[in-house]
Amino acid sequence: MLPLRIAVRNTELSPARETDIRHRVALLTRHYDRIMNCVVTVEVPQRRRRSDAAQYRVRLDLTLPRGELAITHQPRADLRTAVQDVFRTAERRLEAYTRRLNGAVKRHEPPPIGRVSQYYPLAGYGFIEAPDGHELYFDKNSVLENAFDRLDVGMEVRFNEEPGEKGPQATSVALVAQHHVAAQE
């Protein structure tokens, strides 16, 4: 059984709500079964005026073998909603934690680097030779940071490839930083 402590501050917790919290904590083990400790804090922050409606803040602290998860949301007028919000977030974070541990996190490949093979500045377009040798069309609007006018044939650029109306086309074209080494005399 998962060690659980429920702390309540400035409010009362009905038996039904406590049962709901205990049930939700038990369900968290479906997402990650090695939770070592769990603390749920339910509180009503001090109100500035008596006329202010009570707002419930729920915090969930989970101790895991390789760290801790602390989850809290903005206070809610309804305790049930506050509890639901925190536990939904906990489920998503535990799923992500499990994916990271299992090495199932997506690795994003960096955009390929190609060379400008043809450049027509007055017409507003050009072509990039991709690493595998095929050519991609690009236009002025696909060049990032208004760098179209700084391009020239032979320059290295990063790009993303997408299908276009007349074949593959480069998008998100960005200049690759050129490192200049001063010649030593």
C-alpha cells in the first residue's frame, strides 16, 4: 500500500472527499507503480474579505525513486474540480516520467544542413542542395530572420523539407553560422 498523508488547512474535508482522494492516489499507481510516498494538501488560503468566496488549493507531492513531483494549480471555487485538476496533471507527469525512464522519449533530429545551389535575389527564390544531393525550392518567405538578402550560392543553411506544389520544398531556412579563423602571419 502506498504511504499517504492528507493534510487539511483552513477547511474541513468530508469523508466522501477524503475517500475520493484516497481512490485517486491508488489509481496513480497504474501510471507508475513505484511511488514511494504521497502527500495531498488541501487548503483554503486566507481570504482578504469575508465576502470573498472560499477558494480551494490542492497540492500533490509524490516521492519517486529518482526524484519528486510537486503539483499544484490555481485555487478553485469547487474542491472537486481542484482535486480533479491536480490528479489529471499528476497522471500526465507520471506517464512522462515513465517514458523518460524507459527511454521512450522522442528524440528530435536536428534539421539537415544543405548548400544554396541556385539563388535568384531579384525573383525572390532559390534552390538548396540537400545532403543526399536532391534539390529543394525555397522562396524569400521561407528564410528566417529576414536573411534572404544575405544568402549567396555555396552558403550553408539549415532547413526543413515539406512537399510543395511542384515537388519538395525547403521551409524554415536559416543561415548556418560561419566560423572565420584569422590567418596567422
